[in-house]
Amino acid sequence: MSRASVFPAPPQNTEWIVTPKSNAGVVINEATAMNISVVLACVRAICEPIGFLPWETDSPELDRLINSRPNPYISGISFREYLTKDALLHGAGYAEIVPGPIGVELYVIPSTRIRPMVDVITGERYYEVEEQEGLPVRWSWDRVFVLPGLCYDGTSGQGVLRLARESMGLTLASERYGQKWFGSGSQPGGVISGPGVLTPEQRQNLRRTWQEAHNNTDAPHAVALLELGFEYKNAHFSLEDLQFLGLRQFQVHEIARFFNVPPYRVGSLENAAFANVEQASRDFVAYGLTSWLRRWRSAYLALYPATSTLKYDTDELVRGDFNSRMTGYKIAHEQGFINAHYVQSEESWPKSPDGDKYYSLAYMAKTDAVTNKTDAGDNAKN
């Protein structure tokens, strides 16, 4: 059996994970949560930079796992995105460590099919894994590559799906309510009352004709026609009464806080301006992404502890605007810290002749150097 088939992709229905319902009455698991736009945006805001940021290492084996392919079926970028997603949502990302023909290979294990365990008698730690046959199998602790998320006890991580279940449930419930509202032609539920008593057949006919006329999104707000003294009474609140739009907007910020993602990263720009977005981007890298990058660094070093160099580069995410970069280059160049080739390399510009030379302003040179140069110039004139 090939390693790619040990953990097949989960089925497409939403009930493949048994998850308690939220108090809003909806089931929250990975499949349902990722249908919420702000959850998907938060996951992408963290996972995609973790995947594409460049890494540098002096270990050829580790360089293959990071920058090439951890196994023949997946790229290093997709591998980091997948495990980071699992660590975010479920508390930890897992992969099986398998010796391969060219070195160690890493194969993704869905977080819903593995859990850390502790033998209560011996104190030994191990993993209980559900393989393809569906039966739990005991794996040794050193057989699994782990990317931990928020962890309280050093063993089991706390995923956002568990911590934010009620908030996500409210968001999904409000979304479904809005769908049903517009699906009924924006007409709230109500009661039709009239004189006399209707037979069961008359009640059924009245209900059917009313729904056929008004549960139609192609003709919302159609005029109701009531006969024989019948009267319609609204029995529900309107969307304005429920502050529907305000609730939807608040839930964007609420869920973003669970992921530690600034609202502008998920498209909420109500209080954003160009200046504070640039600073917020630096804060997001410093306090939102750096912790995940260091988790990845620790996980890689646990696999190859003899590695002396392993660095990640976040410069692409914190680059300033063009005017700020040019001002910084100008100051550094005039002080002799950098040369023209450095600037051209950073900006992907073609190299200029003599760009490898360093220059500095005269007033920043040593006093004796300036004096000697001035004396030499005066002697040349004489």
C-alpha cells in the first residue's frame, strides 16, 4: 500500500466529523466553518504567507523538505499551508515521518484521525491513529512530525474550531437566517386570520396559494390579496429590528480576534487608512505570523537537530511604500552603508557600472581625511 493512500481525502459531506452543535443550533466543524467567509479569509491570511515565505538552511536534506518536496506528492508550500491550517483549526498539524530513497519523507495526517495519548501505567507518550481500515493503531512518539498550535498541557493543542464554536455558530446561523429571509421573498412569517372556521382542505389550499404567490425571490414584495374578511398579521421581527447587518459586521471582528488577524486582512476596512494599514501589516508579521514561523522552525530543527543555519525571510511582507524605501536607500547610501548594487538588487533593477563602490558625504568623513584631501587639492592647484 502506498503512503499516499493510507489517509484518503475525507468525504465531501459535512458530517464526517462528529462535532457538538453550537447553541445557535448549527454544527461547526472544518467543513462548515470554512464556508464562513471570514474564517476562510483568516486561514488564508496566516497559511499562505507561511507557505510562500523563503527559507535558508545549510542542510541539503532540510532544504529539500522546505523548498522542494517533502514527499513525491506535495510541494513544500502546500505542505506548510496544510499543516498550519490543521494547527489553526484543530490545535496541531501532523505528518508521518517515513524513510525514503533520498532521505526522510513527510506525509500529511489529517488532524481528525490522530490524537496524542499517554499510557497511564508507564507514562509513555504515543499516538492513536485511525488508518484506512478505520481501526485505531498505536504509533510511537518519534514516528510523527508535529506542528503544535496553542497548547495548555504540552500534548493536546486547542484549535479555533473548539474555542470559537459559539461565535462561528452565531455567524452561520445569521447567514442561514438571511438566506431564508430572502428565499421567502423578504416576507416574514405571519398569521392569516378570518371569520369562521375553515375545513382542513380550505386551510391547505389557502396556505399553498399564499406560499406560491409570496415565496418567490423573482417577485418579492408582491401585493397580497385577501378575501372574505381575512387579515394578515406579522408574527416576526424585521431584519432592521434584529440589527442584522450590525450583527454580521460584528461577527467579522469577533472571529478575526480568535485568529489574531487584524480586520483589514479579512476585508473589513471601516476604520482603516493607508498609514495605519502599513503599520498594522508590520504588527501582523511581528505578532501574528512570527509565532507560527518559529513553531515551524522548532519543528524542523527537532527533525534535524544538527542544523546550524535555518532562517526565514519576512522582508516581502514588511516592505514600505516606494517613497519610504527610496528615502531609506538614499540615507544609507550617503552614509556609506550600502552601494548602488545593493539597492538595485533589492528592487530587482539591472546593475549599473561601478555600482559596487561605496561613497559617503564629505562632512561624515574623518577630520584628518578631509584636511589631507583639501591640502592635496590646494597643492595640485599651485
